[in-house]
Amino acid sequence: MTTIYAIGDIHGEKALLDDIHRKIVADAAARAGDKLAVYLGDYIDRGPDSRGVVGALMAGALPFPAVYLMGNHEALCLDPCRNDWLANGGRQTEASYGGAVTQAHREWMQQLPLTHRHGRWFFAHAGIDPLLPLAGQDPETLLWIRRPFLDFEGDMPEGVVVIHGHTPKREPEIKANRIGIDTGACYGGALTCAVLTDRLERIIQARR
């Protein structure tokens, strides 16, 4: 059985990322079988060290495979129109780079997928439209949706449980049909990791 470590929105908080990586490595050492990390996007903006976060992820900070999804902040960074990005944390990101985001880091962001599925778990940055099939989800939805997704109480398409970030809460939101793990790392909250097998095993957090 594969153990999946799903990591929520990092937003330039490199110290929290380093801490949660240490905790994930310790947890993984005590578990048999394959391991996989799935990062839910929003690696940059608002926090102090977006460059350090992206560099660590590109280098592969964990001793097992990882999937890196795109978040809406990576999409904003890549958009030729810079105003929305700069107004939503882009200035802090450029400060961490000492100017423009490097070409190598931009190219890494450009190739990030929008979703990942592993059995009953479906990973997307913001969520999905629960009224559409998984194959029919719009990129804008996967990166930005809040409602009707957050209020939906029925079964998700194909019976998946959606693991998502994007909407910060003080604590993880654990529902029958979705698990939200953006806990506001860039707002003084925790960086959260959900440990998944055929069920939610535990929550790991890094805090200041």
C-alpha cells in the first residue's frame, strides 16, 4: 500500500517547509511500502522565501517520488499581465529573487500539472466542480473554485475524495467528500500535511 503525503499551500514559507519535510521523513521511516508526496500548489507569493521554496522542490527534498501541482499563484506569476500577480504577493516573490523570477524556475512552473489521482484520492489545488465529470473540469475551476465546491455535501464524481488547498482555514477541513489542508501558513498559521493510505491516517503540521 502506498502512503501519500499531501502538502498544502506553502506561500514562500521555507522554514515551515523544511520543518514539515523533517516530520514527513520521520513518519515515512516508520511505514512499510511505497511513499509519494503530492504538493497542492501555491509555492510562491506572500511569504519571505519563494525562491528558496521553489529551489527546494525542484531539487527534490524528500527521499521518494513527488508530484507538484500548479496553484493559482503560479498561474498568476506566469500570466503576461502582471498587475493581479503583483497585487497578490508577487512583490514579495520578486524581492526573494532580487528581481524577476529566474527562467529556470518559470519553466518549472510552466510544466506543473493541474491534477493527480491515486485510487479514491483526487488532488487539485482549489477543488473541482462537483456537478461535472472529472475529465470535464476546467483549468480555471481547478485553480480557483470555492463555491459550489466547498458547500457541496454529496458524492464527488466517480466517488473520489478531493484533497485541496486554496481556501485557508485555521484547521484542516475533513469532510466525507473532501479534505482541505490550506491552514494559512503565510498568515501565521500552520503548514499542513495529510497522510493518506486507503484512509486519512493522520495530520502533520509545522508551526512557527
